[in-house]
Amino acid sequence: MASSSSCRAWHCLLALFLLSSTVYGQLSPSFYDKSCPTLQRTVRATVTKALRAERRMGASLLRLHFHDCFVQGCDGSILLDDVAGSFVGEKTAFPNVNSVRGYEVIDQIKKDVELACPGVVSCADIAALAARDGTSLLGGPSWAVPLGRQDSTTANMMEANTDLPAPSLNLDGLIAAFAKKQLSPRDLTALSGAHTVGFSQCQNFRGHIYNDTDIDPAFATLRQRTCPAAAPTGDTNLAPFDVQTPLVFDNAYYRNLVARRGLLHSDQELFNGASQDALVSQYAANRALFVADFATAMIKMGNLAPPTGAVTQIRRNCRVVNS
């Protein structure tokens, strides 16, 4: 029975990989094995150095990849700089401006990779690998990142403003936002576990700690100490998503939700008497289940493709389209 069950599980995983690899130009973990065999070592070395300088950067690199994939697919569009008078990118969209971090780390990785393998590796693939390595270096799971993405020659500020899930969304809104990207409610709940690391700005959780009732009063009082009620005072003040282990990738995020200590309104919506409560409780009790589902959901999200017919390239500089 165990052998039969393992066989079925193996076939399921193979089918999932084959399905996902057809979504975005036959992505494969071995895509660069011949053209850039040192790629993964180079990325990990640079990410390791960045985390030694600032451990929080692991969470930032994970978030950067998420914000890339939810706009036009995983195409590196978030990395493009504005060009005065001719091009408006996504960096100044409301969910990204003065918030998304890690661009300089991606720049350094790209510089290092170009020295070894010029013109071969996309910025989108670098962002995907950096997110994986940032996660694993903080104690989270690792996974084989399917590779072979190309870089967008455009960006979409409007889509960044509309499609990136806002911290004020209720559960129905969150489920709809993820369904728009072919991600299930289970994917939503697993990917939200990225909030077990990192920090958020006061402007993102002010409404939750002052106006919501689905919050532990002591936790609300704690957060109010550094997040004044009247905007814009303190808008950019930071608080950890997970006060216990803010820079360790564990499952404490879910235990906090069960205790009504989610930082964002959208966080607590996952455990608020509705469809995701049971799964949150399972993740809170079973770290192995969470990290397995998280890795699966990251692969699925990482296969979000650019729109059909989009013009893509391998950018030499992640910040600008090739001339």
C-alpha cells in the first residue's frame, strides 16, 4: 500500500511539474545547466552576502518576486526604472513605492552573472532564484525553481495598482485576486505565510489596529505604540508581521492568526470564521505541511507568464530595456 501510494504521489508531482512547465515557455530547473552552470551558486552567494549585511533582505527579495509575478506575469517588469518623459514603470505604483526593496541585490547578482554568462540569464529568473534563496536562508524551504523566463520590455503601473492585493481586502477579495492569477484559496493561504518574516508600514495596518474587532486587544495596544492613529504621522513606521520570530521562516504567522494577532486586516481575514480557518489551524499545528504547500504554491506562482504576444528579451541591465 505504501509503495502504491508513493507511486501515485510521484505521478501527481510529475504531472504538476509538466503542467506548470508548459505555462511559461517550457520552464525547467535545468534550463541553464549548460549555458550558465554556475548560475545558482552565484545567486546564492550574493543573496547570502546581502542577508549577512541585513537579514531582513530575505523577506524583501521574496516580496519583490511576488510583486513581479502578480503584474504581467513573472517577467522582471517591476525592475524597470522610470524614464523621464518616455516610460513609467511599476516602482512608483502605490503598493511598491518606498516599499519594495532589494533592487540593488538583483543588480549585483545580474552583474556577477553577466561576468560569467553574458546575455544568457534573465532578470526574471534571477528574481525567482533570489526569492527562493532568501526564503531558505531564513530557515524556510528550498525548491527546484523552474527556469527559462524572459524579461518584459514593458511595465504596467495600472495593473500594479489594481492586481496586487491590498492590505485592506476581505477574504472574498483576496480569493478573487488570487483566482485572477490562477491561484487557489489554498495557494492564497500558503503564500500568505510569507508574512512569517519581514515588516510592514504603519499605513498598511493602521485601520486594523484601530478599527477592527477581530484583533487581540493587547496586540492592538502594542502596535498602536509606534503607529499613531492620525495619518500621515508615522505612516512609514515599521512593525514585524510576526513579533516572536520576525526574521525566521517558520509557521508562527498562523499561530498568530489563531490568536487574533495578524498584523494586517487581510492577514486576519484568513482566520475569521470563514473558509480558510481550518487550513490556517492545520498550518499552525504542522510546519511541514505549511512549508510543503508554500513551496508548491511558489512554483505555481512562478509560472505565471507574460501576456500572449508580449515582446520579451534577456535584459543586459535589469533596470532598462536593451537598446
